[in-house]
Amino acid sequence: MTPPSFVTDTTIGLYIHIPFCESLCPYCNFFKHRHDPTSDIRSQLVQAIQQELIAYQTRYPDIVIQSIYFGGGTPSTLLPEQWLKLLNQVQSAWPLATTCELTIEMDPLHVTPDWLAALEKQGPMRVSMGAQSSDAAVLKHLGRRHTWPDVVAAVERIRSLSTVSIGLDLMFGMPQLTPDRLAGVLKDYEQLGIDHVSTYGLTVEPGTPFYKTQTTRSNDAMADDYDQIFNALTMAGFDWYERSAFAKPGHASIHNQGYWQFRPYLGVGPSAHSFFQGQRFRNISHFQSYCQSPVRPVPMRSIDYAARFEEWLMVGLRTREGVSVIQAHQWFSVDLNRSPTVYTLTQSGLLSQKQDRLVATYAGRHVLDTVVEQILLEGLSDLNP
């Protein structure tokens, strides 16, 4: 069996987690920390991340950075000079690939002249904003601080930097977001002339305020919302490249594609996850503990054979390119061409095969959990060549 590239590859993505938020959204279950601009918590975090980057540089001096993604939380709660300090450290620690992509998530209310000047220094890059909607009632329900006019103003300011690609998040599945109101939101997004849209169906997660108060919509209603979004965005010139991601030509996210294509990455910052040398590990999800000891040994776990294949199959079939039958053979000793279940799913219109790639159809992506479950139920031993 050929050693998988996710074990041997040294060209990686780098994720930097900035957990600060001005307010805590009632639906979010990501690790976050309320931002206090009067304290020195930003400096504490920057120093801790710098220590962690130095530790990784010492441990892995030969890696090449394919993408750098500042996520959160809200990375733009940092001062622009603090962001530049971290970015400069990464750029001096490792060589960057010639196509290295830089992304930062920003709050629309943080697009200030100082931040614009910092963004302009970096040349081509991506800015992603968690707009979520243009509907005022939905924004209020989701606990967002900004309004749609705030988003429009932020996009116009960033657009003055001709080398910046602009993306917005779009959330659906809220009870008050009727088809007519969703159509209005989609029209607003289209008219704004942005480059990328990431879509998210509202899920009610344990431990969030919504878990006690929010009712969930039926799967059929969520599917109808997605159909409406898919049709509107594709008609507006966006190409889907993963079930939740739509981009104008040339604006797909290299970093996010790395996750879906099983490419290795390192994560720094509190709660950040990593997938490197075939192992997954994560940092502690506690702000002060992380800042006090950001380079403590991290418990690492290897992914067992069956779980690794299942994850590879699931994330791959969410994408436009699907999964490689040759790769399945080389990495997992699985011959999908011999699978009776794959044949049946193809005949029923849920999968299709294009040259060496197995792709989920539009109908198949709607029931992808079931598609993958059926393939796995066949048993890996039955698929081995």
C-alpha cells in the first residue's frame, strides 16, 4: 500500500485561531473568549501563539506553507499591527509556496482605515466576513451586532483594495426565514458583487443558548432552503466546489480545499486542531491555560483504518471532484470499482463515475450520510482487491 500523502507531505496549511468575540452568538459552539479591549489579553495571546510557532518551527523546519488562515472567534479583534506581527513570524519561519493563499475572517464593523492599510500591505489575499444574512430580523435573532448596511459599507471599503477577494457567510434554516425572505437575502448578496459565499444550515448544538430555546426545522425544509440557495447562486455566476461553498471563477478557497482533500495542516492558538503526519491532535480549549503553556505536549491519536477511510470518503464526496478510485486503492487498498453497493448507488442516480473519480450527484449529496453508510456497511474487507 502506497504511504498516503497526508502522512508524508510537508506542504501544509496553517490555521491560526483567534478566539476573541465582541459578543457571543447564541448558536455558536466554537471555542471563543469574550474580548475586553481594556485588558492585555490580546498581547497575551499573540505572545503565546508566537511561542507555539517557534516550537513548530524547531520541530518541523522543512515544511512549506500552502495557505495561512486566521479564523475564530474574530481575528480582526486583534490590532492590525498584532496581526502583521504574527504574519511576519510565519513568513520568516518557513518558505511559502508560490501560490500561498492568505485569509482572514473579519467583523464588518472592524473594517477601519488602519485595518485596510494592513490588508493592503499583503497584496493578494482573501477576507471572509460572517454576515450570515441581510434580513434585519434574522440578524437580530442570531445575535449579530452588525446590520446589512454595515456589511455593504465594509464590502465597499475592502473593494477599494483591488487585490482582495471578498467572501460572506450565509446562514439558512431559521424558522422566520421564509422562501420569499430568503429570496430577498439572495438578491442582496448577488447585487453586492462579492466573490465567495459559504453557506451554513442552522444547527442547534448542546451547550449553546439556542439549545434551550430554538426549534429546528425539518430536514425537508432545510433541503428546500438549500435548493433555493444553490439555484440562485449558480444562476448568479457562482460555481459550487463543495456542498457548502460557492465561488466566482478563480476565488475558491485553497485552504478549505485542503481540509476536503485530506491535505495536512497545523493549527495554532487555543483549541486549534491539526492533522499532520497522519495524526490528529488539538490544543487545549482554555484561554489562560493555553497562554500559560502554549507548547505543552499535546496528546495525539492515530486515526484507525476504517475511520480514516470513512472520513476521506465523506469529505471527498461533498466536493465537486468527488474521490479518486485510484487513490482509494493506493491509500486504503479498497477497490471501489468492485463494490456492488457503489454499482447500485450509481444505477439509482446517487453516484456517478467520471474517469477515475467517483462523484455524488445532486440527489446523492442530499442523502450523503446514507450513501456513505451503505458503502461502509458492505465492509472494507469485501472491497479489498
